[in-house]
Amino acid sequence: MVTRIISSPWAKAATFQICLLPAIALGWRGLRQDLGANPIEFITHATGDWTLRFLLITLTVTPLRNILHMPQLIRFRRILGLFAFFYGCLHFLTYIWLDRFFDIHDMLKDIARRPFITIGFASLLLMAPLAVTSTAASIRRLGGRRWQLLHRLIYFVALGGVSNYY
């Protein structure tokens, strides 16, 4: 039963829609002006939390696939990883736009005072090549071995994400 659902052509579309729910919920709360006393902080934390959640969910796909003997789960790893990048970009945009208003001087002072921001930015930069090379064409172009080596950056990204969180 579960295997049939996972193999369904609709499963990826449903996964995409489910992954969008946190952004939709955040937008809905914003429209209702229900983001608390400090809306920018709320948005920053929410997008950062969802980035980390999607990173960790992405990392659990392969072990779950092996433990549950469900090779079909691999179909969802790419979309989950891309949503981790999406929420990471929203997190970064919230910081540079809503929190710092694109003021480079203010951002540099903030980075000097709070180095975890540098760790978070470095993690986002490491996620960018993973997102760009997540296509089947990229896997063919890079060759399976080099592509796998590049995509092991996910472990450093996750470590940086957890460090940024704490």
C-alpha cells in the first residue's frame, strides 16, 4: 500500500505542495498581522528553522530508504534538498532585506559581533552548487562519482546549519 502511494506519479506533486505549506502559513500569518511583537525576528527564525528541518529530512532519506527497504524514497531527496535551499534563501533574504535593509556597513558590523551569521552564510553558499547540480543533466555532465563527491557538501551544510542555529 505505502509503496504504491510513494510510486504514484502524484506523490512528487503532493510532496511539493506539502513543502510549500510552511511558506504559505508564514505568508498567511503576515497577512493577518499575526507575526508577534517582532515580525522580522519571527520570519527570520521561522525560515531558518524550516531550512534546518528540510536539511535534516533530506539527510534522513537514504537511511530510511535502506532501513525500510523502500528504494522509491530516493525520488523525494532532490525536492526536499531544493526546498532546504529555498527556505535558506528566504532566511538570507529576510536578514539582508528586512533586518538590515541592504546596508553593507551594518551587516559587516553585525557579522563581526555575531560570527554565527558567517557560518550560516557559508552554509547557504555551499548549498548553491548542490541546488544548481541537482538535475539529471548535471549528474551526467559531472559523472556520477564527481557529482556524489560534490553532494557530500550536504554534511558540511548541515553542520553549519546546526552551528548557525545554536
